[in-house]
Amino acid sequence: MSSLPHLIARATAAYYRQARELYPTETDFNDWLDTLDADNRRRYKQQGLDMTCLLPQFQLFCLERRGIYLREFMAARLTADQFEYWEQEKAISDFKPSAPPTDLF
């Protein structure tokens, strides 16, 4: 039997795998850039759309923009107790999709 963190990691990976089917546009890219602070905006604009498509933060933005929400996806795949645990862990990690880590590249 899988541990709870492993189960959650697998569900999360399944969510992000859906991004492979997306075809982000320049509009998606520019709208995402508008959510960033000036330093990150400059950095990711310079890297361009193709490189940015690899970032989970951008993938999340594009998925949710198309109505595929992480919270709903996880709720549908986890039990109520597992989902509550995931939400608590997510809050603790303070995940901010609009503020990618500066040390990715």
C-alpha cells in the first residue's frame, strides 16, 4: 500500500500530466507574465514560451485558465481525509504559482 505522501504525489503528477495536451499561446504566456513581479517577468520573458511551458507554475496557470482546477482534481481523486491532509500540507508549503522560485535556471 502506498504512503499518503506518495499517493498525493501521484495524484499531483497526474494533474500536471494534463498540461502535455495543452498548447499554450503567446496570449497565455503574456497574461501569465503579467502576474509576476518585474524581475521574474523579465527573466521568463527572456526564456520564452517554449522554456516556460516546462514550469509547473505556468502549467497550473494554463490548466486553471482552461477550467481544470487543481483543487477539484485532487478532491475527485482523494478520500475526504486525504484531501484534508493535502490542503493542510499545501497551505503549509505556501505554494505561490504567480511567484516562481528565482533559482530554477
